[in-house]
Amino acid sequence: MVGLLIGPDVDSSAERRLLHDLFISEADILPDTETNKLHIRVHSASMPAANHAIVRLFKSLNEAELKYPGTDICHVYELWGYTDQE
């Protein structure tokens, strides 16, 4: 996952810290059985650069159409409370 964060606003020393902060962030997990989607809404970070990097990461994860193991339910990652999404 660290490789997906490389960009102009995240340097290599900050990538692991950003992932650590992301993994301990609050999130809402909302299953939608009608559309076979599992919405994972992570709460916005306090720094705009971190939000930009997280949006890029989520875009890559969403494009990969990851499925919940053993099901056809697709993960959909969203950064909740952040409006300047690409």
C-alpha cells in the first residue's frame, strides 16, 4: 500500500506514518446488500496533504474493485468530510 501513496505531497518518510494514522482513524462500515457494496467511510485527516494522498489511495483501491473474502461484495472506500476530492 505504501507504493500507492507516492506523490508530490507525500515523501517516502511520511508514507508509513500516513498509513499508520489511516489504520487507526475512525471509520464507518456500511453494507449495502442491494448493490453488493461495502462502503468504508474513513473520517477526514486534519492535514490537506494527508487528505490528498488518502484520496489517491482510495481511488486506486476502488479501481481495483476489491471483494470481501468469500463474497461478491465490493469494497468502496470514501474519505468522509473531505470535499476537495479529485
